[in-house]
Amino acid sequence: MHSNSERGGARRPVNRRGLRVVSTVAAVGALAAGMALVVTTSASAATTLGASAAERGRYFGAAVAANKLSDNTYVTILNREFNSVTPENEMKIDATEPQQGVFTFANADRIVNHARGRGMQVRGHTLAWHSQQPGWMQNMSGTALRAAMLNHVTQVATHYRGQIHSWDVVNEAFADGSSGARRDSNLQRTGNDWIEAAFRAARAADPGAKLCYNDYNTDDWTHAKTQAVYNLVRDFKTRGVPIDCVGLQSHFNPNSPYPGNYRTTLSSFAALGVDVQITELDIEGSGTTQANTYRNVVNDCLAVARCTGITVWGIRDTDSWRASGTPLLFDGNGNKKPAYDATLAALNGGTPPPTTPPTTTPPPTTPPPGGAGCTASVSLNSWNGGFVATVRVTAGSSGTNSWAVTLTLPSGAAVTNTWNAQASGNTGTVRFANVAYNGRVAPGQSTEFGFQGTGSGTGLNPTCTAG
Ligand code: 9MR
């Protein structure tokens, strides 16, 4: 395992911005004034994974199973902690096209509606894969299989057009071991270009979704499989094949431990001009050791600007595909584990607590420099007839408890879909308010929301109001 000098599991979150110092100063003042003291430590730190990730412009997600949406404990944790979901099995090929040409979306739709109704993002998993193929597809080959695969990609991506933040377009296409070769499969035998064909079909069907290549055992930068995926992405970027992101599944266990060069892997992929997403994180173990590894993974992601989100592969240990390895953040009763505390503390910018008491500098008598309120900026991904706008909200010197962004769409344009914000109106001047988990943004920090629209999105000029 990665050597690690940090010690201890749960720690009181202390954030980098030193706000705990401020609350200490306020407490001293309150004592001096003879007032009753209510201790509110860490008042500034976010208290859920999703809220904390959102403050850093990232998401924190979980794999979700449709048949658990009636489990109260499960749903309570899901709704409280996460701002992204990945259907664990419900979007796979066997689930969505059980008979050729017969598409069933009921279970996946339940997850998508649950998530989007609460402002959560959805990762689509997965459009083309050698595994979990329905029987009819397993028995196909050659041009018929290629056509069936492309039709599947098109139909499923079209059904969810505008609702998916990122798609795992192709999953697990490389072989394990030292060969660096493609995995043999019926899809691979249709021709080496099957992966790029799938990406092109996905882009055409849902131009607003980020398109990812997703795989496991691609965490260690020195491994042949990692290098093979890196070369694929580099080749796609060079030739203009549409690809926006790489998913590192990151299933860690004694046979496949967290590598000390993980951050190098994240930053190397990011340097190719793609986002990096940690898509199926689980870490077998328990206690402090497990907590430290979660902390390392989060810190590595936070250190790479284009590491845009983390998804854990289940909620409670008992929900895991590897339940016996207790690899998740909540125990079987839904209680937070040390791994949870370490993850939240790392997201909050947690560093080891100071060994000396904070110095008592006098409180400032004038407000700190820099504007209060908030600012917003838009980046646009446009195509003929539509666009996706990503809006970055940055808090001024006071931070925000809530925010709203208004902008005026060009005539003919309309918002069709919004994530990480609540839209009022869909044409003309549209107002986007924060959702529950991303209203609070610390001074100078940012969070992002997005929307998809029809028509043109050029010239958007957002104004931001802080509450
Ligand atoms: O967690 C999934 C489990 O419920 C399924 O039985 C299994 C079948 O292949 O797939 C699991 O999810 C896998 C994911 O789709 C792709 N990466 C590996 C995951 C764990 O096996």
C-alpha cells in the first residue's frame, strides 16, 4: 500500500481558509462580553459529501440500485449526501435492450427521475461493453453486431438526451496484464474502430453529455493497461474523435491497491485535455487504514483541476458488490465510518489540526478587501441547434448562504434541462437558484451548475446575487 504518514481517523474538520480561527476569536469576544457561549466549531465546513464537493465545483456520487429506492435508510443517506448517481446495473445493455429492438427503461428511469427531481446529476453506465450483454447480442458478430451495437448506443443515448451529465460510452475494452492490448470480445472482433464508432454515435445522439471511456486497473501510472488507455485517449484527441473524459473505476483491494502514483495518473490524463472522473470507488479494509486511503484518493482528485468528481460504488457496505470487503463509507446500518469522516474532512480541505492553539489576532474592524456578493461566468459547448452552458458561481469576500444567477437568452433559445440549480422560466430572462447542497459557497470558492438549451446560447451575460 501507499506509505502514509498521516494518522488518525475521524478528525474535526478544519478548513484551509482559517474560518475556525475566526470563530475562536468571536468566542473570545463573547466570553469577554460575559455572554453565554454556544460553541459552534467548524461552522463554515460543509457537512455532507455532495455539499462539500459542490463548493469545489465537483460532484460526489454513488452507484444506486433501483430496487433499493424503497429502503428508507438507503434513500435518506442518498438524498442527504450525494449530488450525483450512477445506475449500478439498470442502464446496462441486458437491462435496456433485453430483446433486440425492444427497449426497457423503467428501472433506469426511476433512478434518473429520483436523482434529477432532487437536482442531482446522472452518470450513464454503460452503452457498449463486452459484459452483461443480452443473449441475442452475445450470439452476434461482424457487421450485424456492429450495427446492433451502434443502434443500441443511439437509442439509449437518445432516450436520455439532455439528462445525462456523463456517459460511460465504452467500458473495459482493454486486457489486463502486461500486453497493453485490447480485450478480446465479440465487439472487438467487429474491428478495432468499434470504440470510436460508439463515441461518434453517442455524440450524435446526445451532444450535451460528456463522453467517457471507463476502465479498471488503470490507476497505476506504470501499468501497461493504464498506458494503453492513455494512448487511446491521446489518439482520439489527435484525430478529433469525440471524447471528453476518462473514468478510473478505482476498485482498491489488496490485489489491486491504491498506487502511490495515482495523482500522476489523474494529472497525466487531464493533461490530454479530458476530464478525469473517479467512477466506481471502493476501498476494501476498515478503520484508520481504509480512512487514510479514502483521504489520499480525495486529496489526489482535489489536486487535479480536471478531476471533476468522485462516485463510490454503493452506499452501505452491505450494498457493495464486494460486501465482505466492507469497502464503502457507511456500515450496514447506515452509520458513518471513519472512512466517511476522512473523506468529508479531505473534501473540506481538511489538514491535520494545528498542534498549537490558534493565535488570537484582533478581529478586523473593517470588512476584508474584495467585493461581497458573487460573480458568475459561463462556458459554452455549442452545436447546430443547441448548447450546454456551464455556469461557475464564485463567492465574494463574505461567502454565500444562497445565490441566484439571472441571464437573458437570445430570442429563439430555450432551456430544456438544468442540473445543480433550480430554473425559473425557460425563455427570455431565466433565473437559476441554488439547490439545497450548493447554496453555501465559502469566500473566494466556486461551485458550478449547468443547463442545456435549444437554439443559440451565444452572448450570455450572467448576473449573480448572493444571499
Ligand atoms: O456492481 C455491479 C454488480 O451488481 C453486477 O452484478 C456486476 C455484473 O457485471 O457489475 C457490477 O458493476 C461493475 C460495473 O458495471 C463495471 N465495473 C465493475 C463493477 C463491479 O463489478
